[in-house]
Amino acid sequence: MNFNRNNLDKSNSPYLKQHENNPINWQEWNQEVLDYAKKNNKII
């Protein structure tokens, strides 16, 4: 997963998909995202 981009275009959620073009690097929550946040001291 590329954490340097908004990955909501890969979501199955209609709500999240409507935000896929936002200029923020949003990520849908999953274990990979949570592990990345913990490893890189990111706020959740």
C-alpha cells in the first residue's frame, strides 16, 4: 500500500469512495494501516 496517496479509491464503501479525490492521504482502516501508524508513531 502506498501511504503517500489517498487510497480510498480502493475502498468498497460508497461513503469512503466519495472522498477518494480529497487532497489528504486518507487510508481505510485495516491491520496494515494500524501497523504502519504504530511503527511510524502516527496519530490515529
